[in-house]
Amino acid sequence: MYFPKNVDKSIIELDLSKNGIKSVWVYELYHLRQLTFLSLSENTLSYIEPFSFNRSKKLQTMDLSHNHLSKLNKNSFFGLNNLEHLNISHNHLKSLQEEGLFFGLVELVALRLNNNYINFIHPNVFNGKLPKLRVLNLNRNELIELGTGRIWDTFHTEVPIGKSCIEHV
């Protein structure tokens, strides 16, 4: 199944959980400029076209958990300047390789990446641009090494990484 057509453009909250949605394309969300809440959890989502959420500038909470996402593109979250809560837990992510992947998410308070297969995080993936982040959940991943550098300088909070297989810090 694909994203439903003809969703009212004035809608503020949209819960499309458990609908078998496989992908998100730019044109599907183009007219949903009033959204503050979007849940696409428990679908079969495996692809998000870059700039898909570009027009949803009022979005504050997005739940992409329990899907089949294995990769995030650099511009997957472009334009979400008001996003506060992003849940990408319980997917198939193996790494966060795109430098600046979360660039521009200046209002982000909570980022949940737990229960994936993440074993590598690019040192500049957060690019020092998450000034309000207080929750970064990396529990139950396959992290092997926690590098030094800018990745950890970004955070002013605890970063739970329990149940990972860290060999080097």
C-alpha cells in the first residue's frame, strides 16, 4: 500500500500506523503544511525520498518506528525545523553514515534510534547542530566502537547505549 491520496490539507494530526505503507514520496506530503503530528509506525516503510517532509514545517512529532528502514538519506528530514520528537526505533538501520543527517533539526529534544542494527555512526552525523537534544536512545544496537570527536560533543545529556556490543571507546 502507498500513502493515501486526498488527505485534507488542513489536517493537524495524522496517524497512519499499521497501513502497509512501503514508501514516502515528496508529492504525497506536499500539501500537508499544517501537520504537527505524523505517525507512520508499524508499516512496511523501507524508503523515504529526500525532501519528503520539506513542506511540513509545523511538524513537531514524527514516529517512524517498527518499519523496515535500512538507510536514511542526508535530506530525509530536511525542512523539519520545528521537529521536537523523532522516533526511528525498531527498524533495520545498520549505520548512520551521512554527515549532517540531522542537520537543521534545531528544536529536536528526543531522538530514538534504539532497537536497530546500528554498528557505525559517522563522527559528524549530528554535525553539532542539535542544541536542544536531551534524549538520544541508542539501546539495543550493535555498536562496536564509540569514536571520539564531534559526535559526543553535541550532547548535553546521557546517551543510553545499553545492550550494545561496544569493544572500543
